[in-house]
Amino acid sequence: MNVVILFGFSGSGKSTIANLVGEKYGLRVVHPSGILRDLYEGKDVDIGNTRYNTGFWESEEGVRLFKNRLDEEEPLDVVSDRILLEEVKNGNVVIDSWSLPWLTDASPKIYLKADLKLRARRVAERSRISYEKALEIVAMKDEETRNLFWRLYGFDIKHDLEVFDLVVNTEDLARDAVFKIVCCYLDQ
């Protein structure tokens, strides 16, 4: 195993599990949310030091940037995806991505699934915003990203799930239990 791809909607735990998997298996960890943020801010992307979302994408600025990308002919998501595909080629990496499961044959691909309301509670806590605001933002991000990737690539991130090797429902599981399930699968 030299590439692990984790997918999940906001608040599913994918960045947390990616960090744990990277540490356990000695893999580099790449967070596309950090790549996108660097690109939007006009910074050079430091692939060896990407940042996972700690609330930026739920801030006013983050939501504004997120919404602006929806109408762009070639959103920065496409640039980010090109970078991610290069990292897949380089190997020795775990990537938490909303698009990569459909853009590469590399595997394993793991989907961390959780209910919208639970994810909104997690995002509210992480981002220090109200549950109501988090619910609104998370639902918007789910649907708008789904629409964007359908337009750009022709796949549906909510329904085209045959690409996944493992689906883990994280709703009733603590972080350590999710990590244990993922590791059991990876160790096979």
C-alpha cells in the first residue's frame, strides 16, 4: 500500500483519520483543503505542509471563496486535482479528497460516512459557530460541491459510490474505533 484515499463530506472525520493513517503507516499526508486555500490566497502550494480545515471554509471569507468557485469555467479545484494526481503518482501518501476517488484508479479508497446533522454538530464545534449556521453551510457545501463535480467531471459524489473499497459509517463510532476499522482493512 503506497496510496490511501479517504473521502467524506465535511465533518465526517476524514482529515483526522488521514493524519492518523499517515502517522501509523509512514505515509505523507496531503489535505486538499489546504491546497485550495493556498491557491485562493495566491500562495505557493507547499505540498509537504498542507493544512486541514480548522474552520476557515466555514468563515465568511471561506464561504465567499467557496461560492465564487462555482461559476468559474476552470475552478481552482481543477488545479488542485492536478496536484493531487501528481501526488498519487509519487506515492507514499494518504489524501483526504472529495474528488480523487473518481479521478484515479489508485486504491484503497475509503468513504467515511456520517449523517448531515452529526457532521454539522462536529463542524459547529470545530469552527466555533452555531449549529444552525454549521448545518446551513455544510448542507450548502455538500450540494454545491456535488453540482460542481457533476459539471466538471460527470460524477455524482452522493450516488456514484461503486468506486469505494470500504465504507465506514462513523455516526456511532469514536475516532479510535473508526481508525481501528480503517487499519484492520489496510492491514489485510
